[in-house]
Amino acid sequence: MVISMPKFKTYPLESISTEEALKKQFKLVDTMTRHFMGNELLSRGDLGVVPGLNQPRYTKKVEEVLADYFGTESAMLVRGSGTAAIRLALHSVLKPGETLLVHKAPIYPTTKVSIDSMGIKTVVTDYNDIENQILPSGISAILIQYTRQQPEDSYSMEHVISYLSSKYPNIPIITDDNYAVMKVNKIGVELGASLSCFSTFKLLGPEGIGCIVGDKDEISKLRKENYSGGSQVQGHEALDVLRGLTYAPVALANQANVVNELVSRLNNNEIPEVSYAYVANAQSKVLLVEFKKPIAQKVLEFTNSLGAAPNPVGAESKYEIVPMFYRVSGTFKAYDPGLLKTTIRINPYRCGADTIIRILKESISKVVE
């Protein structure tokens, strides 16, 4: 048997095991019991701006659970999902015209919009080879994206945070932890960052709710500005964040197991038209399937009718159950536009490997018949 070789090497984040995921679930539930009475968790929470808190009481309690769980001084739920969480975090530590250190790679599109709209300057360095870089002076903050921005990214989040903290001891570090929370052992703030940002919608939670965890001073500043009643995350939404987080670790660990099984099967020539399969953090941790011929777009024309989701909703949201067959991510496309012709990404979500194999075989057969 001749096994094709990949065009490039990927360095996916190491997923936690199912057993480790269960420990995260148990830790979160234990933390809930330390902040809530049992009957409170059997309710839908409260609404409105409570005098003295300027937010619903249940939202405050959920934020306390999240801060406790991640071992941080504070936590804040915000409207606008992970995008707004990052935008607000940048706003808390930067003024227009100040400079942000970023990785030498395509910046995630929604984050770039935030940077540009806020008038923030950027300077780049290569996080993959951080110790051999000449680091710039005059920066006011650092942004590190946990998941990969391009296929060749291989940096260790722990090492980059530790190294940059030593070189810039008084500079805040913000981490974009989208697609990493509840999948990896520790998120940015647990590794020494100032603020970590993520979307709870990607963790089986409610639409449009983001989370910032980290240093109290920065989050307190944001609370003072977030005084409008209409901008408050309501009690029922906050409780739904916790409910989603409870089930996310095990679901995501199972998803990672399916991806690993598919890579093994496809790279052992189960489908002859597949050149190579990769595990990659192309946003979420997914399967990248590279075809021997440029048939990627044609294959995607048939997967929807075979039961696969044709596009993301929140990329791992509570609505995404059937597998998603989709084009490569925007940052991977920016890295190599040719991937659109040869490669697709597949996220199993809640399905097994056999379902993916069946849909792939049937869609390919319609293209090459």
C-alpha cells in the first residue's frame, strides 16, 4: 500500500482525554455548589438591574463561579459573544494609537475589525520561534490566539506567555481562547495571561454571550462602562452558560476522539480519492481532508443533501449535531488560497466516524461518476 504524504505539517493543540474532561465537569459542578443553593439552580434566574449590583443577582453569581473555576480574580459575561469579549478586553488595556504585539500570521477577521476600528497599531513577531526574535519596544499590550492561525503554527501557549511575561513584565497579555476552552488542560489566564476571552455559544451555551476572565482592575473598568440595563446579560442567560459548560468538556473530548479515528482510517486508504487527512485547529479542532484532485468544491455541493451541515452556526454550538462539511477557514485560506480547491474541513460534532466516511464516499461518488 502506498500512503500519500502531506503537503504540509500541522500542529494541533493536544486535546484532553475523556477522563480529564470528566474531571473538568466534576470540578465545575462542585464550584457551582459552593456559590449557589440547590433550588437556585432549578430556576431561570432573575432579570434587570439590581440596585447596588447594576446587574441581575444570578448573573453576578455565575460570574463568581467562572472566576473561581478558572482561578482568576474576576469574570464578566458580555453581549456580542467572543468577538465582543476580545474587543472589550482590548479596550480595557489600550487607547487609540497605542501598539499591540501580535503573532506573525493572518489575524482572525473579526479581531482585525476590532483592532482597525479602535485605531490600534500592531507589530508582529513570530510566536513559533519566540526566543530567537528581536522583540519590539513601545508596545502597550500583547494578544495571543490559542488556536492556530496558520497550518505551520506550533507554539506552546504556556511557553509564549511565560517568555513574553518575562520580557514585558508590566504589559498586559490578552488571550483569545475561542475553540480551546474545555478542550485543553489550561486556558490563557491559567497560564499567566491577564485576560482570557471566549464565546460561550461555542460551549453549548446561549447565543451571543461572551466571557472575559482575569484581572479585577481591567474587568472593573469594563463594568463601570457597561451600566446600561439593555447591555446586561440576564440571569437565565447566565445560568444557561453554566449548563452548557457542564456538558461541553465530555462532548468535545468525544469529538476529538472521532477526529483522530478518521485521520487514521483515511490515511490508511479507506477512501482512495483522499490524498491525506490532517488534524488541525482550523478555528476549532477539525479534520482537514485533502483530495488527490481539485474536487473539494464539487464534493461540498452534495454533502448537504446527504445530511451534513453546510455551514457553521457557532462552530460547536448547541444546535450543531450533525457533522459539518465546509471550506477551510478564513485564516487558512489566507495562508494558501489553493486549499479551497483541494481541501475541505469536517467537524464531526456529535456523530461517529462511520457517518463521516459514508457521507464522504457518497459525495465523492457523485463527483467522479
